[in-house]
Amino acid sequence: MKRSLYLFAVLMFIWMTTLSAEVIKGQRIYTKHLQSQCKNMSGANFAAKHSQDEWEEIYDAGTLASEIKSICGGKGLNEKFLPHIYDFVYEYANDSGKVPTRK
């Protein structure tokens, strides 16, 4: 019993670390690839454009790229970055109560 509980705790730690890494990666992608297109809008302000439910609906509908263009203008973002940006904006949406730290 103790062994399975220990294994579960280790797996949860790995899973949570991975989720956190994706959020940080999304923040870095925003800073490097989108911030200049978004007239230097901070990542916090960008993520706060929608609630978590709204970001989830946008992502699930496959319209995240077009939403980024409508907020920022510019040329948009490479499709491979979208899951990471989604993790970032979902984590720091206007109803999350969280504010990203500068990395």
C-alpha cells in the first residue's frame, strides 16, 4: 500500500511539473513571438482578454490563431506554438486570480 501511494505521489509530481513547464514555455513564446505584434501588451494583459472558459472554447473550436490575430494584428503565430500559448493564457486568464511573473 505504501509503495503504490509513493508511486502515485511521484507520478503526480512529474505530471504537475510538466504542466508548469508548458505554462512557462507558453509565456516565453508569447514574449518572444507575440509581444511585439501585440504593441508590447504584457502577457498578463493578453491572457486577461478572456476567462478560462472562453479560452477553452476558443482553443477547442480551433480558432485560437484567429483570436490572437484579432487581439494583436500582425502575422499571427506558428501552429506548433498554439498548445503552449493556450496553456499560458488559460493559466492566467482574467478569472484565474493568477499573475505571471517575469522570466
